[in-house]
Amino acid sequence: MNVSPLTTYRKQLHQNPELSGQETNTAKQVIETLKTFHPTNIISGIGGPSFVAIFDSGNPGKTIMFRAELDALPIHEVNSFQHRSKVKGVSHKCGHDGHMAILLGLAEQLYSTPIATGKVMLLFQSAEETGEGAKTVLNNTLFEPLKPDFIFALHNVPGYKKGTIICKSGTFTPEVVSLAITLHGKTAHAAEPEKGINPDEAIQQLIYNIKRLANPNEASDSFSTIATVFATLGTKNYGISAGHAELHFTLRCWQPRQLNALKQTIAKTTAKICDEQQLKYTLDWFQEFSANQNNNTATKHIENAANTLKYQYISKAQPFKWGEDFGLFTQHFKGAMFGLGAGENTPALHNPDYDFPDEIIANGVSMFYQILSQTNA
């Protein structure tokens, strides 16, 4: 496979990143490239910028879908290479530019070696990073009739040898949700704080009591992480005793039922502390990612494809801990996601110096095409 054009596409995408829900130009650029591979049909506007390219053999057979993401992150890039981001404060720090290049490579394969039966659908999805994209696609009436027999996706994973395939049946990524707690007290003169209601003690108690609910044992069914991601109290006005505070957490659990139980416990804990401190409060849950449940048959297709291609295959004992909204698709269709090793010394995802390694584009394309060959056999 000649990956040079795919590398060029990837670098162009890297230079012109767009945030979740705003990937209009990215979608246009990818569609123009896709047209050179003559798909049977392109259905755009499937939930914002998301779109599907269909390659139809015209003969009965399975319908297989592969997904890539369109969005970048609000992270300033520190790299100095020629293809660095042209957009201040926005960059592809999760490798979605590489994932798109892999699906474009699959489209090229489908053009040069057309399938004999069934359909292949390439889903380019908006807003994965915010957890809104998959939900918007699934709720769109244009997507409803597509109904794939299997759906697959990959994600590059730094820390593993380049080209390694990492997968497991069952839970592959966790349930994730973010929480904002807003505390409303009463401001007062800093000389007379007793005449107000300051949320400072409540913030301390909430952080302590909520964080201690976490169970860091990844081998446990009750595993959970609770990260404090943001906190603010009052303003930089030194004559005022604060009357307002805000506290944000991100929670992760292996299973939905466990996350729901944890949410209920946090709600009760917050209510108790705020009642004791005479504070009004609000709880806002957002950026929810469903746990990705890899179907056994789909996972076996991934393992067989890796073995056929003689790629190193790692059966992961525990799920990855990052969130992925692909999990919503695996709730509706048989499917699976796998990790694609991005290099043992590659910077971590979401780091300002990360860049997708172009050497693994060919591995991703080969894996998807081999999976397709097996599922359609």
C-alpha cells in the first residue's frame, strides 16, 4: 500500500483542526477526497457535520460499518514541525486526523478492490470528544435505516509498540460522566464573615468525602476513579467573604449500574453537607460516555484479523480507563473497538506535544480491510 497520499491527507487535516460540533470544513475536505474513490453514496448531515460514505456491491450480504472521528481538542500545540496546527488553541491531540486517514485508506482499498457482496459504510463522526456525537448520529432519522450487522472502530494508543493490536471482549472502555456542583451562599464584608455564608468549608468537605468514594482497584467490579478537574471560590476582592463556589469532577466506572449508584451517593453527600452549611446548590451531570461493550464475535474477528496479518495481538486483562462515545453504538449494534499501538515513546493522548504516527496508518487500513473480508466471508 502506498501510504504517502494518506500521510499528506493526514497532515492537511492536522493543520486545520476544528472543535467538536464545528467540523464543517473538515467534513467537506474529507468528502472531496472520498469522492475520488467513487463511493455508491454519501449521506451528509447525519447529526451536524457527521456523514456516511456507502460502498454497495449490489449483491446481498452483510452491512459492515467502520467509524472515525472528525473533531480536535481545545489544546495549544507546542510542536514546531511543518504540519503543526494553524488554529490557535486547537489541535488534533487524540489522533482523530490519523483515524480519518485510515478510513480514507479503506475507501481507497474498496475502490481498487471492490467487495463482491454486501455493503460497507464509513461513518465520519462529529463531536466524539464531548460525548455528544454518537448520540446525535443515532437520533438522526437519516441514520435509522442504515442498521449495520457489525460496527468497528479503532483508537491509537501510545505506550504500545507501533502496529500492535490491543483488544478484549466485554467492557473495553468505562462509563464516564462529569459533574459540576455549584454552591450558593451569601457574601459579606471580609471584616464580618459571620454575617455571610461562605462555601469554603463545604468545598473542603465535598472534595474529601467525594474523593474517598473512589476504588482504584482496576481488577474489581466496583472500580471507580473520581478526578477533581476544576474548583473556584469567590473572587479576588479582598474585602469580600465569598458567597459562591463551583466544583467539578469526572467519574469513571466499569458498569452503568455502578456509576448510577455512585451518582446517587454523591447527590446524598452533597445534600447533607450543603444542608449543614446552609447552602443552596445545583448538581449538573454532563459529557456522558457509555461503556464500550465489545461483542464476542466482533472481538474474535479483530483477533483473527491481527493473526492473519501477523500483527502482535494483546488480549488486555482490564479495560482502558479513557472514555469513548463509540460505546453508544455497541449498545445498539454488534461491534467492537480495538487499540492500535502508536509507539512506546509517543507522547500521551491529549498532550500538547502529541502527533499521530503516520507509520501506523497502513496497519489500521489493513486491519479494517481484513476484518471486512472475514465478516463478509
